Amino acid sequence: MRKLDGIVAKGLYAYVLAMGLFHLYTAVFGAFEAYLQRSIHLTWVLPMCFVLYPFIKRKKDQPVETSVPWYDWILAILSTLPGLYSILNYDEIMMRMQGVDDLTMAQLVFGTMLIVLLLEATRRLVGLPLVFVALFFTVYTVVCDSPLMPELLRGVPTEFPRLIEGMFLTDEGIYSSSLGVSATFVMIFLIFGGFLEKSGVGEYFMEFAQAFTGTAPGGPAKIAVLSSALFGSISGSAVANVYGTGSFTIPLMKRIGYTPYFAGAVEAVASTGGQIMPPVMGAGAFVMAALLGVPFNSIMIAALLPALLYYGTVLFMVHLTAIRDGLKGLPADELPSVKSVVKRLYMMSPIVLLVYMLLAGYTPMYGAIAGISLAWGVSLLTRGKRMGPKRVMEAIHDGSENIPLICTACASAGLVIGSVALSGIGFKFVGAVLTLSRGIPLLALILIAVVSLILGMGLPTTSAYILGAALGVPALAKIGIMPLAAHMFVFYYAIISNITPPVALAAYAAASIAGSNPNRTGFAACRLGILAFIVPFAFCYDPGLLLKSSLVGNLTSIVSGVGALAGLGFSITGFAKGRLPSLHRLAFGVAGLLALHGNIVVALGSTAVVIVLFLLSKKNGETKAP
């Protein structure tokens, strides 16, 4: 990323600030129709990609660029033209009949230009994997009848003008709902994050975690888990969360005796889980609500229990590891006191208000606006953090400048969505999954999980989820999986690809801070986050884990979920009251897995077995026969 200076930097600052103010205005007043708002959003963001991000990424030994070359200025100007055409000719575009009216030469040229420039912007910001995926689906739509194409993938091709029409002149391609999420929910919550940072609420999150967990065994690791859950539930970015909290927590974990790879793994798992932790989660959660056509609070409630089990398992394993290895907490005099933190509990009020408004049925937009307003109000009570006009502008700017990555990823994912709609490849993928799985739900779930993991290893979470949802969810629906569970299944596996080697971005980021081997850090993170690999399969069979069953079913799922948490924690760490022999560990692991079984008798029975196994265990590594 370029570090611009002088008048260009000031101009860009004003440009980003104006973009943020515009999106705040539309969030409050809802002034534009969906297609028009998405066009304006992309037209505003796309030039930033060419101004801020160079054609070739800088190597470590090269100086940071401080100016924009002439050709990037040309690309930035050209990238505004398709959007300006859409904005100025909005009424004409809305009145035309798709598939009937011929495209004008201007529409054909601007549509082609938009696709090419979007792919180049995506290459600069996101990387080649998403470009290759988007390009494959786009080209496939035109050449799907080629004799070079495997028989299974052959279909009826789309003429090039109709391809441009679908991608550029409708809300089913580049300007699909995924870009709409970027233009509305993501944008406003990024600004909300900027206000939390400037008002001191973000800093308070860390102090809160330090005060309540810092002195306990393995305190720094627990600080990492709790603070990353708080930060991640708002930021929705695993890698950003790693760098934001890991630079503080990882050195502390190493200081008290955790190995570097384990310290990195704890931070990677904790930061990745932020994307599944209500109230905000990641951008993909807003896309999910849009694709399902349900209020966001439905997604938030469904995600709550799996997220709590995820973080509960990580905390439990961190705790067991600390006791097993004799790792102490931090001295109390190095940490904020509980009393001082409790006195400032009002700092949590913006998050509490947001949760209340979401649960009460208000839209995420209004919830975020209310949270922004209260964060500003809270800052007035905090010395050194009071937000005057300058700090308010800084908060809007700092939040808005993070939008290009998500915007380009969502727009490029729209190319895939449009291609799936035009070519019908989604039906072919469904047929392939059903054929390979022979209609057996478990095999189909395994296939979709593998596809989602592979997509997530090279793509941002939101893009990986959108692609996985476009291809995998119809297949899961065909075998009888509840739509919400199917979407959540794909969402989970797109997220945990951040800690799954060989490409585990969150684990690699944490390893760079910890100074550990990236793959070893990644595999350790997979062990800590084991429940994230298992729970998605479980909630496809047991809606109680998504709190979508009866009262008895939901309560049973909560109890058995805690049993699974405990059983797997004891099994993986090899420690309960003392060190466990292999047979006892195996018994804990089997009982923990069966506790997630959809049958109430099996689930509760296995939970009881976990309790019995714990009671039979002894200290000093001695155990009774399980």
C-alpha cells in the first residue's frame, strides 16, 4: 500500500472522508434504490484501489511508494466511467427489458471496461486466486459448450452482450446483493469501529480482558481469547484482529512460558472466531441475511451458541494447558484493577445498545448509527478521548479507508454469482455432489466442507462464503438440510480456512508475530479450534444448536454442547485432574463427539459419560480405568 504525502495525501483524505459522510447520510435517510446505491459505492471505491495500491507489490527491501504513477491515475479515472454511466442513465437502465432490449455500444464498452478494471483492482488488493475464480466462471459462461469442456460441465453458452448485460446492467452480477452489503452494513460498521477506537471503547476491551483474566493460570492466553472475541465481533477480520491484539498478547504468552507456536495458535484461533461471534460477526453474516431474506437478528441468534461453544472450548483448553504445564498468570500490579474496570463499565454501552436494537428487530443500519452516537457520547466522559469535530472526522475517515478490500472482493464475487445464474453451473454442481455422495447427507456435507475450505484458503472469508453459498447451499438443500444450517455450514468452513494449513492466513499472521513455524502454528490452531470443524456437521442434524428447536431441544443442545466442549478439551490436552493415559483420552474424545449427536438420548448419555470419566480421573497422572 502506498504512503502518499503532500497535496495528494490531503486530497485522498478529503475524498475518503466525503465517502464516509455520504454513506452515513444514506444509512440514516436511505436515499437511493439498491442498484443506484451499489453503483455509487463502487464508483467511489474503485479509483482508490489504483491510487493506493501499486501495480506490483513492494518487496521487503524496497522503499514504500509515496507517489502515484501516471498510468494509475489514468486507471483511476477510467474506473469511474462505468459507474458514472450507470448513475446518469439510471432511469433508462431500470426501464429496459433484460434479454429483450439490445445493448448500446456505450453499455457494451463500459460493461467490459468495468469487468477488466474490477479484476485488476481485485488482483492488487485481494490476490490472484479470486481473480482466477471470477475469471473462470465469467469465461465459462461464454464457452461452456466448448468440446474442450468436460461433459459434466457443458451447457448452453451466453452471448457476450448478454454476459455484459447480466454483469453490468442488472443487480444479479457485479451489483448483486453482496456488493449491496458492502455499500450498507459493512461500510457503516467499519465507521462504527472507527468510533469505538477513537472513543476509547476499543482500548477498554483490552483492559476488561486483562482485569478479569490476566492473573489466572495462563492469563495472557485468556486475555488473547477474550479481547479477540470482543474486538473480532466488531471488526470481522481475522488477520486484522491478529495484528490488533496479537502484538500485545503473544509476547505476554511467551513471557510466562507458552511455546511460540502455541501462543500464535491461541491468538489465531481467538481472532478467527470473531467472525462467528455476535453481535456483528463478519461481512459474510450480512450477506447471509440478504441471501436468506431474513432479519439479521435471526442470524445473530442462530450463531450465538456455536460461537460460545467455540470460545468456551478454546478457553478451556488454554486453562487445562496452563495447569498441566504449571504456567502462572501475570502479576496483579501489571494489570488494570477489576475495580477500575467495573467503574467504567459504561464503556460497554455502545455494544449493549447495538445488541438490544438488533434483538428488538431494528435494522443493523439503525443499530450501528445508534452505537456510533453513543460511542461519541461515551467519549465525552473519558478524559483524553473526548471526540470533538476533528476526532469525529478522523473516526469516519479511519473506518472508511478500510472498505476497498471488502468492496472489491464482494464485487468480484458478484461475477461468480452472475455467472452461476446465467450458465446454470450451480445445477451441475448440485448434480455432481449428489452423484458423488450417492444422496448420503454426511458424504455431501464432507464434500461441501472440502470445497469451502479450498475456496477459503485463497479468498477472503466473505468471497469464499458467497462462492460456497452459490454452489454448495443448493446441494445441501436438495438433501434436506435446513437453509439456515446449510448457509451457516458453508460460512463456518469459509472462516476456519483461516487456521487450516497449507494456506492459513490468520495462523501465518500470528506466526510472524510469535516467531514460530507457520504450519506448526496452523496445526496447533486446528487442534484448539477443533469444535469449529465438528459443530457445523452437528447443527445440520440438530437445529437446537442453532436455537431453532423446541425449548426442550434447545436446552438439550446447550447441555450436550457443554459436554462436548469438556470431553474434547480433556481429550486433546490429555489433562483433567491430572495427566490422562491414552485410553482415557480416547474415551473422553469419543464421548465428546457423541455428545453432539442429534439423538437426545445419545447426546445426554454421552454428556453423562464425560462427567463420569472426569470423576474417575485422578491427580498426578493416575487414573482409574474408564
